[in-house]
Amino acid sequence: MVALDLVLALLVLVLVAVIFVLLVLTLSYTKKTARMKGEMLGRKRRARQDDDEGKPPKKLEEAVKAYSLSLASSELDAPP
């Protein structure tokens, strides 16, 4: 009986150790991938800023285009 209890206790300890190791590995992998993703986003952001130097913001360009299209369509709809 005592040997069976020792084997079960050892089995539980091994199971807890395996779960702990898997948890630590998962957390370190998640942290590493999050850091790599952040670095990639930072590189993309810097590249985009370098490309957009001296250009007006895209939303402003889209707003100007929409406004000019609405003016053009209102001129077409106006009676002569």
C-alpha cells in the first residue's frame, strides 16, 4: 500500500511539473512572438512615415476627392 501511495504521489508530481514546464514555454513563446510582431509593426510604421514625408494625409486626400466629386455632380445637376 505504501509503495502504491509513493508511486501515485510521484506521478502527481511529474504531472504538475510537466504542466508547469508547458505553461512556462507557452508564455515565453507568446512573449517572443508579441515582441517580434511589435518590431514588425514598428518597422512598417517607420517605413510608412518615410514614404509619407511631405505628402498630405490619406484621409485628407480622400476628403478632397469626395468634395470635388460632389461639387462636380452638383454642377451637372444645376439647371443651365
